[in-house]
Amino acid sequence: MKLLKSNDFDMIKVFSTKIIENLRLYYYIGGMPEAVNYYVETKDLSEVRNIQKRLLDAYEQDFSKHAPSNIVPRIRQLWNNIPTQLAKENKKFIYGLVKQGARAREYEIALSWLIDCGLVYQINRVNNSKVPLSAYQDFSAFKLYLLDVGLLSAMAGVDIKTLLDGNDIFEEFKGSLSEQYVLCQLKACTELDVFYWSSDTGSSEVDFIVQIGKNIVPIEVKASENLQAKSLKTFVEKYNTAINVRTSMSDYRKENWLINIPLYCIGNIENIAEKD
């Protein structure tokens, strides 16, 4: 952990292969204390998954125990639909995919309950790149993420071999896990408010937007070493932002118009951005 916070990227690169192996493992295990502690003690991944499933079952039981009975079915529908929504190329949450013909007003209270309980993160769209970002939120367009990347992989039924080895079928959802991981790192390691941006036509989307000091910083997430960043470039050309981040499995590098931060260092984005 000290090494990852050091910004000594020459030394970090020496250990990058092992760090990436651990990162992929983390996508499976996540950060829930019971799952982490059990893996540390036993290295038993199958039981880790059982622990995660028990946690998910416990959350669903809590819906019935603590939420008003009239909204419990809607809470369950929203909760169980999140992996499906994140698997889409356009990850904007669409109520019509929860239930045909559904409208936002039918689910507002259920969604607020999940957010207030800390089980779900709602990331709103912004339609500009000005300070403060919160003034430019589009509350009708948002993405939903779970509280933990390991729970998302459990809900989606991702097995460890698929996660570690990867394949063409899995590529799209691996991107969703990477986004989920990055968001959790931003929430856990910083106090930054997190948004996302998409063009009015919907043809371009930047995964996350944050404000660091006086700078608006777009963040594009790449699950592997694919370094294309078309949407990020569209954003930069439109708003002429000074600090632009792509985070991927590739090593740290600074180019003319962007910084590539390894996924495993994204929690240190504030220090990296200030240094550069």
C-alpha cells in the first residue's frame, strides 16, 4: 500500500504483474470484511463466494424487515437489476428495463431507501465542465453502482476462472467491474464528489468526472490495456480541460493531453494530479 501511494512509478512497474494479479483477485473478493478476512485466513475462494451470497441474502431480508412493505418489491427489483444495467454499453439507468412501462416516480422512494442505507451509489450526469460540477447535474440521468465490487461479481455470477483468464464474452462485463472498482476507490480513498458526462446526442460518454482543486478532471476507465480513449478526447476537445485521466491496466505514463494512471493506483488520483 505504501508503494502504491508513493508515486514512485518506476518501482511500482517492477511489481506491476503481481499487483495486477491481486487486482483481478480483488474484483472477485471485494472489500467486505467477512469475505476478506476469510480469504486471508484460508485462501478458499469458493467459500468467499458463499459468504458474499449470504450477505446478499441478508440484505434482501433486511428490505422486508426495515423498509415500508409497499415499496419492498420495488426495492428488490431495482437491487437485482443493477448488474443488468451495468452490463449495457450505455450504463445510464433505465427504469423500463426494471419493469416494462416503469416510470421514475414509481421507484423514487425505493431508490432513496437503497441510497440512504449505503447499499447503492447514484452517479448523476453533468452536462458541462464548469465549477462547481454539482450545479450542472442532470438529475434525470444517472448510473447506479453497488457498494462493493465483489458483491457485483457475485450477483452477476462471475466465476474466478473467467475473471482471471478472461474471454471475449466476458470483456463487456469486465468493463463494468472495473468501473465499479474505480468508483469504490474514489469513494473510499477520496472525498471527491463523483459524476459522469455524456454528450447531448449520447454518442460519447466519460465514465467519471471529478473536481480536484480548481480543475475539472475527466476519468475514462479501461478494463485492460486497450488505450483508445475516443470519448475522453471528445470531452477534452469540447472543454479544453488541463488534467485528463485514463485509468487502465497499463503502466503510468504522461502524454501531451492525458495521464494514464494504473487502475491499482486510482485511489491516489488527487496526489498524482497535483504532482502533474
